[in-house]
Amino acid sequence: SSPDSDGCTPELEKAGLLNKTKIAEGGRKLRKNWSPSWVVLVGNSLVFFKDPKSQTPSSWKPGNSRPESSVDLRGAQLNWAKDLSSKKNVFKLRTVTGNEFLLQSEIDSMIREWYNTIKNVIDRLVR
Ligand code: I3P
């Protein structure tokens, strides 16, 4: 049987390296500070890790390094954000608590995959 046959460990849906900046905290605007972040979609959460160097999608496991922060996707809003950055391939994620993040990749296919995957989780949570 699979290691998670009891269903107690949230399923790892996606992991990868994206550029990230937080632009609002509780509705209050923050100054942008773009940096690379190891982003992991697990269960209902998007989890951010500071040091992506030692991480690869196949080696990452929940619990083997300390997250920098995490975002509850329940009730979150996801939108492309062409007007919010000079960079290409940027989307904005807004949580119910009014935290806002921009996520970006130079690779078109990668940002599209992330957008679609996060969107699917958000939609799944409202049903
Ligand atoms: C910001 C920095 C960001 C840029 C932002 C600048 O300047 O250059 O990369 O966002 O633009 O204000 P600073 O380093 O002095 O804080 P983008 O790369 O997303 O365009 P903005 O103020 O128009 O958002």
C-alpha cells in the first residue's frame, strides 16, 4: 500500500521555484521585494520556503524543512496581474485575510501550470 494509505498526510500536488513578492499584509500595502522562493502546493495550502538550493520536486517531503510562510487557499482569489508589474507572467494571489502575493516565472508554461493548479484547488474548496 502507499505510504499515505491512511490519508493523514496531505497530498503534495506541486512544487517548484517561482519569483515571489508580498505586496500587502492584512490589506496594507507593502513595498515589493522580489526573491526566488521554493513554492509547494500541499493540501489546501501554498507553502513558501526560503532556501530552494537543496530542494528538488522529487526530494521534497512535507516536514523536512521549515517553511518561511504559508497561505490558506480557502476563499483566496487568483488573478493575472499584467498591470501590477513590469515583469511578464505575473499573477496575484489574495487571501481572505487580505495578504497579497505576486508570483512570477520567466517560463510561460510553468506559470500557466501553477495558475491552473492553484485555481483548481481554490475552486475545489468552494464546492
Ligand atoms: C521596485 C523594484 C521592483 C519593481 C517595483 C519598484 O523598486 O524595482 O522590482 O517591481 O515597481 O518600485 P525598489 O527596488 O526601489 O523598491 P516590478 O519588478 O514588479 O515591476 P513598482 O513600484 O512599479 O511596483
